[in-house]
Amino acid sequence: MKMKGFFLPVLLVSLSALAQAQAAAPKPPVPKSDAQKAFEQLKTLAGTWDAKVSVTPPMPDMDTGKPSQVTLRVTSRGNALVHEMSEIDAPADPTKYDHPVTMLYLDSDKLTLIHYCDAGNRPRMTARASEDGKTVEFDFVDISGSTKYGHMHHAVFTLVDANHHMEDWTYMMPGDKPIHAHFDLKRADVVTGTK
Amino acid sequence: MDREWNDNQPIYRQVRDRVVAMILDGVLKEGDPLPSVRNVAAEYRVNPLTVLKGYQELVEERLVESRRGLGMFVNSGARSLLLQGERQKFLGEEWPRVYATIQRLGLKAEELLRDGGGRPESSETGDAAGEPSSDAAKERD
């Protein structure tokens, strides 16, 4: 009986110590899904970018004049990435100027993009990343709103380095005729130091 | 081109409509190049893709043609094609409403045609409710 009275407290102390040790031990990191990795990758693009734009069908004089501008902003405590296109010097007045907005976010295990188009619709696309993670391609899933005036149909983000990336946007005109714009973007914050 | 955009339709449709107006007004003649996508985008602060969308509609309507590496040019016959389309659009969509208003107000042909269809005589100024029109009020001011 005396031995039993001795061992029980010792056993309890040992179990408690073991439990504390386990709690203190670092948990093995949960591996990130491909969608999470791609989203983290795209979030590194946050900032202001100057874009040289070329289009298909090809048009001349695309290199003349001021570049277009793209801004990307991480928001909602990291849960969303806002992408906005505009022309340099255009006032941020959405009632008068062309500011197409795109939101990117994780929807369970899918990296999702919704483009808010001035054509009055909202196409939804989901991403697939390349093996090296440098290219994230968004395929059309579905759309809400009218497609009377066509809709954005496809998007590709290609990361070159910290200060250079490319975007390819395909718009489907009424009658399913695609037109395409290629944006070659250099980080404006670096060039102008205005971040 | 007018720099203001309205909220009634997408900007690319308005780009299309403005080019159409320029063709109808003779500002752009058959064989003329359209202003470059880049210039229109920069000057009117719209996305280049938006301008291209507007131009592409004109290609679909066979009003302009795309010449590889050179840009887009007003097609021959574009103005008459447009006039035909715009006349049909007016007669089919706008004229019934205008005609109904004319009937409602009891306007006569000679009143409508006076001074090029402009304003009514001073004693008759005002709308059906008897209120002076804003034009007439401005004139008095």
C-alpha cells in the first residue's frame, strides 16, 4: 500500500511533464497547398506597376506615350488581393474613368479570381500554377451578370523577378471572339521611389 | 472625341459610338486610319483593352478593317452602311416614341418643321403642363 501511495504522485507528475513537453514542442508545419503557394506568390506583387501593353489583333504605336498602370494591394488581413488597372494620371474617380478591378482570394483549396467588369458582369476563374510556380493561369469557371457586351475570359500572371512580371488578359467579345492584351510590367515604386 | 463617359453602357461601346459619330459627321473619312489605341487610351484615360474592344466591334460590323501592323482604317462604304443602319435604328426604335409624343402634344407638321424643327413661338412656349421650358426660361434671363 505504501509503495502504491508513492508511485501514483510520481506517475502523475511524469505524465504532466510529458504533456507540457509535447505542447512546447514545435508542431511540424502543415504543408501549403498549391493554391496557397500560388496566392502567396501573387501577393508578392503588391505595389504599383508601369505597363507596356501590346494587343492581339496587333496594333501599331502601342509603345508611344505614357504607360498604363496596374496596382496590386493585399487587403482583408491577407485574405484578398486587389488588382486594379488604370491609366497614369487618371483621377481615382470610378464614375468617370476606366478602372477595371479584379479580386483574388482563396476559396477552400482553389485560388479564385473575380473580375468586376464595366461591361456589368463578374466572371469567376480558378487558377492552376506551373511546376516552378512562376506562372499562374486562371481559367473561366462561370459568370454572374449580363454577357451582352462580352466578358473577361482568361488571365495569366507570369513572375519574372521581384520587379518585373507579365499579365495576359483575354476578353471574349459578343459572339465569342477573343481579343488579347499583354501587359509587360515594371515595378513603378522602384523606378520612382514613391512607394 | 468627347472626354465624358456616361453610365448607360460600357465604355468600349461608347468608344465605338464615338467613332461611328466621327464617321457620320465626316471627321473620319473612308480610308482614314482610326486614332491609335495607345493614343486614345492615354488621352481619354481608358484601358487599352477597352479601346481595342470598341474598335473590334467596328471590325465585326465591317465599318473598319484591321491592316496587320498598320492599324485600323475606315472601310469604303462605311458611311452609307452606317446611315442605313442608323436610319433603321431611328425608325424602329426612336421614331415610334417621338411620334407618340407628337401625337400626344397635338403638334402639326408645320410647327415641327418651322426653323428647322426648332423651338415653338414665344406665346406657345412651355410644355404640356403649362410650365415654361428651360430653354425659354434661359432666353428670358
